[in-house]
Amino acid sequence: MATALRVAAAARTAEAVPPARRWAAGRAALLAARDRYVTGRPLPAAAARRAAPLLGPRAVGAASFEEFRRHLVPDARWAVDGVEDAADLWRAEARWWTVLDRDGGALLRGTHFGLAPVVGAVAVLSADVWRVRAALVLAERGGSPEAFDALG
């Protein structure tokens, strides 16, 4: 259920917020890949229908992670580039947040009025919240600061 809601949110974001389409597609790719190839659960039918336009229908139905990566549309493929094994998706997710922060910052540096600076601000603030959450979880579990460095 949680993945279906997150995929639906990514699809709505991609449709309604053009500057965020690439991020939304990448996020949907990470969500689908984690459910299918890490936990072994197929995407719920409703989530698969919502994900197909973002990921590509052949990617949604892929039997292996390698096939999934190969059939992703370009807007989504970047999120899993360089990830050969689904067990390493956590690294791709950390990179997704780094890209979100970097791209959001670039949108903020523009000198025009419009949607882009607002989307950039939301992206940067979201990445900040993710880092704070990761730091708090790490502190609670007694992890070392070196482990946090791997996330950012």
C-alpha cells in the first residue's frame, strides 16, 4: 500500500510539476525496483498502471533487475545508472537525494519569476529533511559519522 501511494504521488508530481518530472520518474524507478527486486513483491496492479508512463511498460513488467534497468525510459533510468545489483539500490537512493538537492539549488539560482524557484526550494528543503532524518536514525542506532558520509 505504501509503495502504491508513493508511486501515485510520483505520477501526480510528474504530471503537475514539469520541472520535477525527472525526479519523480527516478523516484518511481527506485520504489518499483526496491519492491520487485529487493523484497520480491510485485507492484500492486494500480501502482503498476500509474508507474508505466513514468518507467515504461516493459520496465514495469521486467522479470529481472537487469531487464528492468534496460527498459526504463531515460527520465527514470538515470536513478539506477551504475547499479548492477538490486542490493545496492540504497546507494542509488542516496544519490537520488543528492541530485534532488543539486538540481533544486540550480533552480533556485535563476533570476526569473515562476514555478522553477518554488520547485527548487521544495527540492532543497526536502533533501535537507532527508539528511536530518538520516542523521537522527543513525544517532539513535549508535552509528558512526562515517556511515552518514556514505549517504551524502
